[in-house]
Amino acid sequence: MTLFRANSRAQLQRREWSLLAIVLLCLVSWACVTDALQRIDHLIHDVGGRLHAPQARSDIVIVAIDDRSINAIGRWPWRRALHAQLLDTISEQSPLAIGLDVLFSEEDEDYPGDDMVLAQAIARNGHVALPLTRRSDTLRAAFDTPVEIIREAAAQLGHVHVQVDSDGVARKLYLFEGPRESPRPHFSMAVLCAAGALQQGCEGIAPPPDSEHWVQEQLRVIPFATGAPDKPAFTTYSYIDVLMKRVPADAFRGKYVLVGATATGLGDMFAAPVAPESDRIPGVELVAHVLNSRINDIRISPAPLSWNLAFNLIPVAAALVAVLLLGPFAALMACGVMFIIMLIAGAGTALATGWQFSPASGMVGVLLCYPLWSWRRLSSAAMFLRQEMHDLVQDGITLPTQLPPRISRLLPSDFLERRIHAVEQASQQLRELHHFVSDSLRQLPSPTFVCDSLGVITLANAAAMRMVEDTTDDPVNHSLAELLSDFVHIETGAALLPLNPLKWTDVPTQQECRDDQGRYFLFLCKPFAANSNAGWLITLVDLTDMRRAQKQRDEALNFISHDIRSPNASIITLLEMHREYPDQVPLGELLPRIERYAQSSLSMAEGFVRLASAQSQTYSLAVFDLAALLEQSVDDAWAAAQDRQVQVRIASKPDAAPCWGDRSMLSRAIGNVMSNALKFSPPHSVVHCSLLPHGNEWVIGIRDEGPGIPADKRASLFQPFRRLHEGSHPGVQGIGLGLALVHTVIERHGGQIDVISEPGEGTEFRLHLPASMPDST
């Protein structure tokens, strides 16, 4: 009989292993074919790309249209004569080629002669490549090309498109893209063609034909280059520096020069594996990385599907064989080795093989192999033990509490069967079950009550005791309905629990409620019956933080959807009116109105961003002089005070007031209170400021002579998006974020705000700041 059972278990083991192998290999194949784990693959490829990144070539130079150039020259777009001057300046040093990554798809109507000036400068150089972009406003596939006079002066044309993966990161591109009859090379290849290098697909400057079919050929992975630590990968000069000839005399000699936009909000910006998560790289830098790989003859393509399948399935098959033939530890080590080999191969073989494999599917398969097989073995052992215990009880045999040592020595050699003696602990675990459940209940994070059929509490955990500690020290033997009498239904306002426990059967098993302290809870009520005992299990899950977060989200969405859209809609309306009826709204009246709406929209956005920064960013704490900060805030408010015919005076302050905190945040908070006081101060009044010590804190007082704040509105004074003056002072501008920022900054510094005000008698804000800040904020 024993031999028969052993043979049955062996056959069952082989069947389960075969089924696991089929399921796991099919799962890995499906994940590999559908690219279901591409985000993990991207992470592995990005890490491998950083570890094995090629060096950036010194003969690739970027001329950046950066923020400094914008500030120096003026708003974009610039005159094309300026670009011509830049090209002549670069051409003086005889570069190999110039890639001018700027679109000139329309004629310059403001300066018609500039097109000819730019074309002549391009022609004088003779090695200039210009970009192409796909036209998106037509049913036929076509490129937007430079205007004819500029295009005919160029040496080559190339597309600047890249492929953005599902996570928003640009990692690949097609070397050729465009109409099926004449796909055009990438801009980097066009630069090489312009330099005279023999390249496949150098199409020159002929305009690409329109076509109903758009093709993309030769997908390549971009091998991002690396440079010196803490420096840009490629040598970069500012546009204005090149224009003013403030660059070395050989900066461009014998080099590939790429000219493109890097300024904020100007040109294409892409998330790339080489950029930090919060930054993006400009399109011209992306072209530089591709050009670097083309010159170094680095060609990396995604591995063909058949090879990728083999790459993922072979390690999984090896891991399946290991778990079947090897012991537990050896099988675990084998699976770990397979996993590490796939990780290293997926991250580091792209440059060596020219193929980029996606190992995530195989790695997940290897990871699942050992736990799934262990689970099946443990499950089989558990079924065997359960059957054996049942058979023993049916035979009338009383199981002993311990097995004699001589019987333990007779156990089979299988590692699971050697642990059969653990079954003997079952009776002891049953006796300890009540204590375990009771102790576990007490440690639950949410308040939990156990009540009898009359609604009297028989057991309460530590969280429940803390919740009702203001009412009673020990809630046991108290009526739960009386202890929760201040809890009401969130929609109807009715009492949460009836005083009569017989009506608890009508209470929903799940509902949301709140108490008189403004806290929100999810009320879970479950009846139970165990033998002759019956009762209720009540749990309260705190939803207060979630509701506050939802409220903040709704307020923010309302702000974005209504307040910040309103000025923009007004601008569009004015422009449409001016377009349809140009004489009705003169340009001299139109531009100031547009500027006013734009400034209003910008002010709203800045207030929103500042409040979010005050709530979330880490403060830079340092010792500074609070008295000097107050004087600076008064000086900063001078211009606004003069416009409103209001005086700002410092009544009293010490010579020095050392304080520990974030100076910039506190400056912004004091400035907001000062601005609020000026808004509501009548002409020819005075805003009084003071700085006084009070115990271990400093108190900044700012008092105006305005209309004051009614007592019923002070509770919501510091809530975001609350504009309490809309009815009484409609002329006062604001979006309700200034005082919310003040409250956030002072609270995060461990301080508090007092508001002293009576209608008609002015308002005083007192900002209490600790002289020494807490350890963390």
C-alpha cells in the first residue's frame, strides 16, 4: 500500500510539473509577444544604456537658442537676418556641416528681404542641413518643407521625428520616414550627407512628394552618449555668445554644428533615459546623440521576435528542469543565477550584439518558477496530511501530542515529510486560537468594537479606546449607541445607531458617517453568531484625510476649470472679435485688455503653484535676521502702498531678531499678509507693522485700518479658494490663495496665526514664529 501511494504521488508530481511548464512557457511567450512588461524592459534598457553609454564626440557642437539668448535678443521668432549672421559667424571657422534645426516653413511677411539674406548665408556655407516635419492638418501624408528660396540654398533635408514609448520616453527612431515613394533620412544623416560623408538615402533638397501612404523604415535604438561628470554630454555654446563672437577661435573648425532651441517653452522637449525624471532634453540634443552614434557606427535594433522568444524561453525551461531535479536550495540558487544572467544580458549586450533583447518576460517566468512549484509541493503535502489525519480519526485512533523519537527516525527522507510531526501541534494551536484572535483584534489600526446582542460592548481594541477616551476610560460594558451618539449619517444627518439594538438589523452593513469634530469614517457593521452567542462586529475606518484630499482636489479642479480658464477665454473672444470686426476694437485698446487678462491668468497660476510648493516642498532651514526680513518686506510693499495712497510703518522692532527657518518662504508669507492689508486699507490710512519677542517666539504684527472681518467669516479665512470679499469689496482682486499660503508656511514652521478684527475697526494679523525651529518640518 505504501509503495502504491508513493507511485501515485510521483505520477501526480510529474503531471503537475508538466502542467506548470506548459502554463509558464505559454505565459512567458504571451508576455514576450504582446510586450506586456515593456515598462520593466525599459527600466533594464535605461540602466544598461547608462552603464555602457558611448563617449560623446568632441567634434559635435550645439549652438543653443537658450533662455539667456532670448533675454538678450528678445521674443521668438527672431529675424531671419539674425540667423544669417549666425551662419556667417560659424562659417568663418569652416565647420564640416551645420544642422540648422529651425523650421522656416512660411515666408517672413514682416521682413520679406530676410528670406533672401538667410538663403544667401546658407548657400555661402554650402553644407547646411534643414529639418522636415510631417504635416498634420491634411488627409494626405506630406512634409512641411522650408520655403523654396531657403530650401534651394540648403545642402540636405532630413526629418526630426522620434518614437516615444508608452511611458513617454523617447528611446527609438526610424532612420527613414516619409511618403512611400521617397522616404527621407533622419536629420542626423542629413547632416552627415551635408558634410560630404557617403550615407544611404542622401536625397538632397528635392521637395518630398505628397502621398497617401506614409512609411517608416529601419527602426533604431538611440544609444545616448555620456560626457564628463556634472557637465553636458556635448559642447554647447549660447546663441548670443556665438553671435557676439565670445567663443574660442576654433570652436567650430572641422566640427558638426547643430543649431536648435533649448529655451523653456521653445521647441520640442523629450523625456530621455539620460535626463533626470523632472527634466527633458531638447530636440537638438537628441539629434546630437543620434549623430554621435551614426559617426561612431553604433547600430542597435530591437531583437527579432523569434530571437527574443528564444532568449526568454530557454532560461525559463532551464529553471523548470532545476526545480524538478535539484533540491530546494540548489534549485533556488539555479533560479537566481538564471535571473541574474538574463538581467546582465538584457542590460549589457546591446552594444556588443547590435540587438536589444527584452528580458522582462523571461525574468518574471524564472521568478515565478520556484514559488509556484514550491506551492504545488506544499499543497500536495498538506492534502496528504489532511487525508492521513482523517483516516486515523476514522479508524478510532487518538493522535498523540508528541511522536516518539524512534518513529521520527522512520520518516521518509523527503524534506516535507520530515516535517509531518508539525501536525501534532494542531490541538495546541486550537487552544490558543481565542487568545490569538483577541490579541490580533486589539492591535488592529482601525477602531473595532465587539458587542453582544443588546449592543453592549464586550471587547474593544486599543484604537477604539483612544477614540472614546474623552467619554470613558474603558468602553467595555457600555452601550455602543450611547458612546457613538455624536456620529451621524453623512447624507441624512440621522443618528448612526438607534438606541434600541433590535433596530440594528435595519442599519446598512456599510455606510459613511461623521462626528461633531468634523472627522469622517466608514462604518462597517457585521452581525455574527457562534454557537449560543450572537452579537455585532463594528469597525470604523478613518476617512478624514481622504475626504480632505478629495476636497482639495475638487477645489483645485474648480479653480483650473473655471478661474484660470476665464481670462484665457476672454483673450480668445477679444481676438475673434478683432479678427471679425477689426474697427470695433482698436489695436491700442485690444493689446492692454489682452495683457490684463494674461497677467490675471499668470497671477492665478503662480498663486496656485506657490501654495502647492509651500505645502509639499522641503524647506531650506537656516538662521536669518527676522527684523531685516520685516524691513525688506516693508520696502518691497512701498510701490504698492504709493499706488493706493497708503503708508506702511514699522512701529517697533529689535535691532536683530535671529530666527531659524526658510527665509524665502517666510518672506513670501509676510508679503502676502502685507499685500492683503494694503488691498483693504482706505486711501490716506496707515498699515502698522511690529516685531516683538514673546517667550521663546517672535510675533510679527501687521495691522490695517480697513473694514475688518466679521466673526462668522474668520473660520474660513485661511481656506484655499475662499474669497470672502466678493460681496462686500468686489473691486479687490484675488483668488483666495494668499492667506492659505501664509497659514501653510507658518504652520510648517511650528507657529500659529492670530486674527484680531472687528467690523469697521481694521484687522491685525499676528504671526507667531518659534525662535528655534523643531527638528523637522
